[in-house]
Amino acid sequence: MWGFPRETQKISFSVLSKDDLEAIHWATLDVLETTGIRVHSKKCLGILEDAGCSIDFGNNLALIPSHLVEEALRKKSRSIRLCARNPKYDANLDGRHVYITTDGNGTKTYDPDTGQRRASTKDDIAESAIVADALEDIHIYWPMVSAQDFPGHIRHLHDLEASFANTEKHVTFETTMHPKEALYQVEMATAILGSEEELRKRPIMSSLHCTNAPLQLHGNCIEAALEFAKFGVPTMFFGMPQPGATGPVTLAGSIVVNNAEVLSCLVIAQLAYPGAPVIYGAGIAAFDMKACMRGGGGPEHGLTGAALGELARYYGMPSIVGGFVSTAKTPGAQASCDKFTSGFPQVFSGCDMIAGIGLLDDCTTLQLEQIVIDAEIVKIVFRLAQGIEVNDETLALDIIRKVGPGGNFLAERHTLDHLRKEHFIPELTDRRSYEAWLKNGSKDIVERAKEKVKKILEKHRPEPLEKDAATKIGEIIKRADKDLS
């Protein structure tokens, strides 16, 4: 079964109670009605005004009454399928699965040959997509860096092309900042599927749109989201207030800010295109007052991600939240600690999608080795969430009687039947004796991860795009180069 099935999850928890969720909801409605949202789009302000919102066009400010929020929540899609080029990788955001996605759109890469940090390229996207495609616990691919070897006005079309060409999994992306760019991306997906009708049936891409904390929406960004909504492409509205800086220092207060931003986007999308598939997004990390930087990967990141996944479920919406994130600059102890801390709460609380795999330095820098290390951390967290199953088969009374005192269970069929389900079997974690480890070269986890990446890039071959589709995509990018420049 694709994705981590929550039906196998025996250990779970909630960060927020029902009373907490309702308090956040009512506080959010108050913010939307009395403080409002600054929307830097005359088009979107017009949509809101036509629906009865109070608009201050001079300050781009909209006051959104609560009945419009409730109406938007009734109209929205409850379950969304993120389709893939290969249907076996389709992701059903139905509240019964947890999916892991790579993190996206960093600007730097540690060169796999020199080890030096440099600007990212299109080839880096292709290689990271191949690695992610090969790993069973990464379910959705987000272009991990940006093709900075191409001009800015068409860079993100190249990001998408490299992604489609090098993974069979669903592709999501976050960089679309203009409605015309969105239309070219729709055209690229259509070239693969054959028609706009097929894109509506099987959206092989989705688009994430960040809000601007506190309480602001970027005009071109939200208008681009509406273009995707028009074609049935799922859109994710993703708040990122930093508690103490762009959000209240209290986590609950920043959750209210995030909620107001996302619900305002939902209202606009549902007014423009009722029933449009919208996914609730959040990536709240505290502002580190000592470093004067965003504290991605901290415990607050894990807590707020889990809480906002629960809030999305309260609204009957699928969720994507940040997790498995780190501010560490290189793989190692801090990276592993951060990524576990900021990822396991979201799995245990049942968020639909968790984004953060593979990047370092707070989602800015790609190191291919980190992708496979993170995938192993995810596998560990999934095993923890499954807990201990107790039934007649697992109590194993018959086999205990058979083996008896002083025997062993290694050669028993019961051991073979249950081993992989009951035990986490590591690929990178080294459990051998010190002597065996020394004899094999004293390799640390980063060296072993580097070897695994090398094997994947040598042997793994995702199904390529059909030649006609690849040609059409190349022609689309050429047209866009002239048009968008």
C-alpha cells in the first residue's frame, strides 16, 4: 500500500484538544472580521468585495465575515488524490495515510564530487529526483533546489521539466509567482497527459503557495493559484509565521495568524472556483532570538506542524506541514536530532503530508546523502508509530512451547513470517561489532549514505517521459522564454 497507512498505527497523540481547536477557530474568525487580511491583488479584492467583504482598496485590506469562511469550508473538496505519472504512486489524501515529500526549492547544493557548497543547477534537480524516486518512504517529489543555471523568468519551468523527467511520483512545487507562468506549467502537464480533461482527472502536479506573515497575501502568487484551481490542479496554501517575529511569540497566537492566512486563501479560491481542491499548509518555526534566524527543526516546528494538521482535520481538509527539517549545515548529529524532533509529532498526530526531507540549513541546501539518511529516520518513526501488536499470533505461545527453555528462534518459520513487520531493519545504521566496523573501513553514516546514493544514480532508471511529450515540453519552454522575458 502506497503511503504509511494509519490503520497500522497503534501509537498516536493529539497536540490540541477539541476545546483548543474551537478556541483557535473562533479567534481566527475574529481576526478575519476585525483585523483583516492585506491582499495585494485588485482581482482578488474584487472577488471578495462582490461576495460582501468590506474592502479598503487604498490599503489593500479585506475584512472577511465569518459566514464566507463557513461557506468556503462547505464548498471545498474533502478528499484529494495527488496522481502520479505511474498510477501505483498515486497519493490519496483521505485522512487514512501519511505521505512524505521532499523539501523544496533550496538555492545551494553540496557538490557530490568536490564537497563544496555552490549554486544549484538543473542537474541537481534531476539527480535528487532520481534518488527520491528510488526510496520507498518518499512518496511525493518537490523540486529540491532551483535551476539557477537558467534565467529567472523560465527557471521554474526547467525545475518542473527536470522533475517530471526523473521521477514517476507526484510532483509538487512552490515557486510559481505569476499567473502566466502557471498557465505554462499547466500546459507542460497537459503535454504528458494528452488533454486538459485528463489533467482534471489525474492531476500529476500540485502547486504550493506561501502566504506572507503576518496576514498578507502576495498578489501574483494568489492569482497564479487561481489559474491552477481553474484547471483542477490541487493548490496548497502554506503559512509560515515565525513566533516572536512575524507571528506572536506564543505558539497558539502564531497558529491563529497561520489559520487566518490559509482560510482567507480558501475563501478566495472557493469564491472563484467552488469545489476547487485546496490543501491546508503550515510551516511554523520559532524565531531564534539568539541567532536572529528562523529555528527550523526545533521542537516548536514539530508541535505546531502536528497542531495544524489536527486543525486541518477539524476543518475536513487535507494537510501539508513542515517536518524532518534542520538548521544544521552538514549531515551529522544535529541534523539527525533536529529532523527526528521536528518530524515525529506530525506522523504520530496523522498529518496527511510532511515536507522536509533532504535539505539542510533550514531548507536552503541540498546534500544528496541527506535524502537517504532522512528516509531512514522516516522509516524509524513509522515503526515507532506502529507500536506493538498483541494477538494470538504475536503472543507466540505455540512457538514458545516448541522451542522451550534453552532453545532459540532463529530457524523458526514464525521468525521469518514476522521479522520484517516487527523489526526495523536498517540500511544505513551500523549495528555490527566495533571490530567488524573497523575492518570494513570505519565508515560513518554519511559515508554509507554516499555509497547508497552512488548506487542509486548508477542503477535506478525511472520510466522516461514519452518522446512526444518531452519534445512538446521543450517547445513550451521556448515559447515561455520569449513571452515571460
